[in-house]
Amino acid sequence: MTAVPPPGPHGGDAAAVALALGLDPGGVLDLSQSLNPVAPDPAAVLERHLGAVRCYPDPRRATAALAEAMGVDGDRLLLTNGGAEAIALVAEVVGGRVVEPEFSLHPRGSGPLWRSDPHNPSGRLAPPGARADVWDEAFYPLATGRWTAGRGGAVVVGSLTKLLACPGLRVGYVLGPPGDCTVVDRCRRLQPAWSVNGLAASALPELLGQVRLEEWCALTAALRQALVAVLVRHGLDPLPSDANWVLVEAPGLRDRLAPEGVVVRDCSSFGMPGTVRIAVPPADGLDRLDRALSAVVATPHGRARWSARDVAGADVASGPGAPSPAEQGRQRKARQETSDMTSGEFEAARQGVTPVDASVMAAATEYHDRLTKPRGALGRLEELGVRLCGIAGACPPPVPEPVVVAVFAGDHGVVAEGVTPWPQEVTAQMVANFCDGGAAINVLARHAGAEVVVVDVGVATPIPTASGRLLRRTIRHGTRDLAEEAAMTAEETAAALDVGAEVAVAAVADGAGMLVTGDMGIGNTTPSAALIAALTGLAPDRVTGRGTGVDDVMLARKVQVVERALARVPAGAAPLVLLSELGGLEIAALCGFVVGGAARGVPVVVDGVIALAAALVAAALVPDVAGYLVAGHRSTEPGADAALERLGLTPVLDLGMRLGEGSGAVLSVPVVQAAARILGEMATFDAAGVTDKGDPRR
């Protein structure tokens, strides 16, 4: 059997595959090059301009047409011989450092930062506030329906041949920032004469007249969904994407599909062996791919299920941390139950949570090894940086700032059981203290440069403040006694979840780059212990602590109260039922806050045992939330250790704290931000001219 030729560095392998396997080149479906699947065939337009090949090229009319289409000043724009020349020209003018693998034409060094949007290879759009000096927006118009993101101060490089689906025409561009033509002018002086060919220069205005960005974006998104459905039907698990392609972990799939006349891109050049990138095909291409997959994907017992062994003929593990089939079933059930019981802000946020970007995390891990330090020498700071990259979908990640601490306050009916020596009115008094700026969280937030937002979701007694800094979102004045009855009704729980999600979404919309959880509620370590026991299966005496400093007698009573509460709840109760039965209004709001932050793609730093109980519920309802969490510190409450272990989190700090309010979490903020700065500002061995002991070339 003739071997499938190795993949090229940039896709577009159809011709090589057809030649090697004796296939008709015109009959090969090339999904290794990510072109616009709904663009009109350019052949008729190009035929009308063939006479241009007899003349020297003049790109001025084409430049003016593109400037008009993009709505920019023509002086800011330079047409180039494809995106490759645009990258090469800007690289020569500004230099720069690259931490993403797709800029293979650009040297990796120090200086200005280059990034792509959507990110390549993941296909995810850059989060709000992401920064770079040079942006590659080759796929941005088709992903968003807009020509450019319009980031002030940044240079943009792009490729019209992707959008117009004519890679042989070779048309790219450089777009300078508003009011600054310096980079474009220098690129223009460096560019060889007649770089843009005559056919492209002549035909481009007419081709641009056919562009329907918003319509193409919507049609491509629909085709992408159809592609995902085809892949899932054959047991494949495509990663989320905003671009005109998807990634699939499927070792050997390229070699199996090629003899069927379908070519996909191998991602080894991205540092992702075993993963393929599959371009969104035209509608008729979906049927062709479907038939090819039916021919090559094993379907034991008539049920499509992808197996690396089926494709590669070898033992290859599934993705790191992939859930078992039983766990996937539990996750599907939890999602359905959540959808049935919630609506509004929380439900919208729940549906908006996507997994963190594993491919970017892998690239970040590799990039850390090239920084000027012994591998792993920065310890958990490196792990933090990698997590931030996965959340942002970019390496380096943006420094997570500004920071908002949301302190949710509520009272608890279980206080009547004698589980705390503190009177309930202290909750209201402390809320007033937060609003006046006199509490520990205020001091520590000022130190960290964070804003504090205080939210009343269920304080039982009047709050002695008229401060405009207090968000009054009262659902009821304290919960019921969880030892005797459900702490909240389903409606009250849903309302608290909505409040938390609303606060998170509003904070990110106002520019927050990182959220921090805070809480206040006398007696709230008791419902937290009950939730942690219910969600981990641990005995109450293993997760119930002294809270605000109770003595042995009161601790024993507290454990008994948790045992009574758990005895009321049916075995196997859904996470939302557990939250209603055992939780608190501020705990439910924190759960919504965590999910809201994850849905908006920002890291959420969780505090102590109360926040961790809320995070456990959030992760049970929306498993992908866990990837967005950072454990700010290790509380001395025993339930905190249990929750951290279940969530797979290692705390940033361990200072023996148990105050709550968000105090430990906000103390960790500078460390989290430092993890991002290391990736963004530290030099590589190559850039600094430092010998890497692991480099065999030295």
C-alpha cells in the first residue's frame, strides 16, 4: 500500500496526496486548508481580468477598494503578496516575539508581542481586553462578520485569500493603527516592486464587491455546527471553535481518510501530534466527509465510537483528564436537571461556559521550558501561568486586571441551633463596615488594587448604612433552619444564582479581567460543611470545623446539626436540590458568580470554605467551570481541604487564615498576576542569547 505523504507545514496537501496515492486531484476534498466554505467561485471574475497579466501591476485601485470595504483610511493600508509577505514585512520592521506556533514565517525573539485572532490552532476568539502589538486577523472577518477588531495602537496583518477562497491569488495586507502610518510606510519601502500580481490587483475590487461578511459568518457558523454533528455521530469529540475549522484528537485519522479522497491537516507543526484540524467544508463536502468517516472509523456493535486503537493500531490514551463514560452520563444528567430548574442570568451563563483551551495550555507549558530559567524552577507559578493561558485561550495570557471582589452577604436560620457564638446582627453590621471601607477585605483589596462590591442577597436584620456602594438584591431575610427543613425554596435558589451571575457578567462587561469571591454570613460554615459532605461523600465530622472559633461542645453540636440535615435529604439528590436543602443565599449567589465569570472567560479566584462549597456546586452543575478556578488560599477549615481535593485545585497561599470575606483570595491576586507577567515579559534562551543546557545545538 502506498504511504500517505507527510503533511506540509501550512496545510493544502491535496495535490501531494493525490499524486502519491494516484487520485484525481480535482476529486480530492481538501480540508487541510481552512478557506471560506461559502465564498462564490472566483473563476468567473478572474476570467474577466485575465488581460491584466499583460500589464505591470498597479495596486492603487485595489487598495482603495479594500480601504473602502474595511472603512479605514487608505494611507494605513498596504496590499501584500499574501499574508506571508505581510508577516515578513512587519517582522522586519518591528521585530517581535511570538509564543504561538502558527507564525512559522516569523522569527521568535524579543520585542513587540504577536498574536492571532482567532487563535490558531484552537480557533477561539481572543477574550475582551487581550493585548498585542501585532495581530494576525486572517480568519477574523469570517469568524465575526466584521473586517477588523479595531484595537487601537496595534498593527494588523491579514489574508484575503482565506476569505475569498483563492489561495493561489496571493493577496494579503498590513493595516497600521489609526493616525500612525509609520509601520505601513516602512513596509511599503521594503516591499519589492510589483509584489502584488496584476491579476490580483485587477480583480480584487470586483471580488470585494461580492463580499457579504455578516451573511458568510452566519452560514459558516451553521456549517461548523453541521460538521460537529457529523464528527460526533462518528464518535469523535471536536473542541469548541469560533473559526472555520475544528480540532479533533484522533491519532492516525489523516492517514486513514486520505485514501478516501479526504485530506485533513495534521497538527504536529503546532506541537499537537495526534490532533487534526478539519476545515469547515461546503454543504456537499459534509456528505463526502460523512461517507469517508463511515468507511474508516470502527463501529463496534454497530455503534460509532472513536478509538485511537481503531485508527492508529496502537494503545493511545484519550485526552488528559477525560471523564469516563459513566462520568459523562452523570454530567449530561446534571446539565439537564439544571436546565429544568433554572432560567434567566444563571441559565444563560451556564450555557455560555466552554472548556479551557488545552492546546494553548500545552503550548504554554512548552514555552515555559524555553524561558531563561531551569525547567520548573518557578514551581506552582508556572502551573498558574499555564492555567491562565488555558482560560484566556492565548499564550502569553493578558495580565488579569482590573480585579473585582464581590462580597455576597446572607443570614442563616441554622444559627438557631447554637452553631456559633456570634449574634446574627453581626452580619448586617459587617456589611455596613464593608461599605465604609473599614474591614479586612477593604484593606487587602486596596493593597491589591482591587475594587470591592458588596451585595445583600439575604441579610436578616436592617443594615445600618445608606451607602450607595451596597447592591440590595435581597431575596429573603435569611434562610430557614436546614436541620429541620429546606434552607431555600427552588425559586429562592434560582433567584440567588441569577444575582451572582448578574454581578459577574456586569463586572466583566465593565472591564474586569479577574473576579474574586467574598462572603459574609454568621453561621455560614455550617451549610458549607453540609454541602461539602453531601458532594464529596465524606462524613460530617471530617468536613465540619470550628468556624469563628467554637469550643468543643459547640463543635460537637455543629457536627450533629450537619448530620441531621443530611439525613433529611434523599440519597442521590441533584446538585441544585442539595443547594436548596443545605445551602445559603450567599452560597447560591457565589455559585452563580463563579459560573458567570467562567462564561465570560475570566479567572475566578475562590476564597475559603464557603466559596469552595459554592464552587463544588458550580462544578457539579457545570463541570467545565473548574478550569476557570484559582484557589486563593488554604483555609484552616477541614472542609476546605476536601473541596480543594475534589476540585483538583492547589491553593496559591497557605497562611493559616479562616476569616472569609475574600481576604485570602485577594491576597493571592499579585501572585496570580505575576504568573501572567512571567509568560509575557520574561525572555527566552534564544532571545537573551543564553545557553540552554537542554538545547542539543549548544
